Amino acid sequence: MKQEAGKNAEIKVILLDVYGTLLDMSEVEKKVNNLMDSRRAYIKWFDLFMQYCFVDNCTNQFNDFLSIAAATMEMTAQLFGKAVRKEEIESVLELFKHLPLTEGVQDGLSILHDLNFRIAALTNSPEKTVIDRMERTGLVSYFELVLSAEHVRKYKPCIEVYNWAARKVNAAPNEILLVSSHAWDIMGAANAQMQTAYLEQVNQILYPLAPKPTFKCSNLAQLASHLKI
């Protein structure tokens, strides 16, 4: 685990991304790749998915998260020359309700809880979907709040989402540590003056022109152990 930049305030709130950070997206990746018969399909779909979330931000329109997921999966199928039925797309999106925890999450949350950090989640996904998944994994007891960008009608990394989250947890932005495996999420939070922790993953890389994260580590347990010092 490497600290990249000096902390600018005492951390009071740990604000966690959900999909790809707390929950492992591997099963979705396998399903999309199989559906499109290509090992590149998931990466292309996820890129389009995020791209059109960001397009909504820039064009002052709002489509719900799962509708964008479905629409961009149709686009991905066209790119790969596949005829994908609506039921097949729905079966992929259904996986969002059942994804397993990413390695180190349970231990990391336990350490953070024992250290008396306030813990909340900030996601682009529907609030109900995330809360239901956390209830079934037993994680919900660790969280003070589960915050969905759907209430702002914008998506991360739009700065309004982070500013709204800071108000909801009643903390100054620089007292919040945003934890994510997505480089664009780290960049958005940093530009909102939050401290950031980047959890490294395969096929993810930091944007060189963005502010460096406060911390960089391999998983949540490693980050939590460092904050324990």
C-alpha cells in the first residue's frame, strides 16, 4: 500500500463506491463476454455504459442507471454483430443483485468499524438495489447511509454528486475519504476536495492528468490496516 499525497485533514467519514469496489463484477464480465462471444465485450460495454452516463451529465438529461446499462449493451451487441434478446440483457442486469464481495471487503469494513470511522456508500446504482444486496451480504450494519446519485439526477464523477454526499454525511469534503476502484471516481472526488483511496484492479489505470490519490492499495483490508496505524 502506498500513500500518494499528504492528508489535508483528519478523516472522519469513509465513503465507498459499490460496484467494482465492494462487489466483484467478475460474473457480469463472464456473462457479457459469453453473450457477445468475445473476451473484449465486457470492457467495451462498460466503457460505453460509463460514457453515456457522462453524456447524460453533460446534456442535462437523466436516464436511470439500469436503462443506460441496457441501452449500451444493445449498442455493444451491434458492434460485435450479435443479436441479443431483451431477456438476455435482463439476465445480465439481474446479476447486479447477486454479486459476491470483493476480496478483503469484509475484513476491511470490520477494521474501519472498530476504528469508529463513519462509513457510507456512494453509488451511481439504484439505492434499493444496493441496499438489498448489502442486506443479503450482511454488510448493511456497517453503513450509516447508502447514497445513490439518482437523487441528484447526475452521475459520478459529476462534482454535484460529491458535494451532495458531503452534505448528507454532514462533513467537510476534506474530512471524507472516497474509496473506489474507478479512476474517474477518484478524479471526481479529488476535484470536490475529498481525500481519495484508489483500490488497484486489473484493467484499471489512473488518469495521469488527475490529482494523485491520497492512498493507493490493493484492497480495502490493506487500506483499513494502514488507517489503523
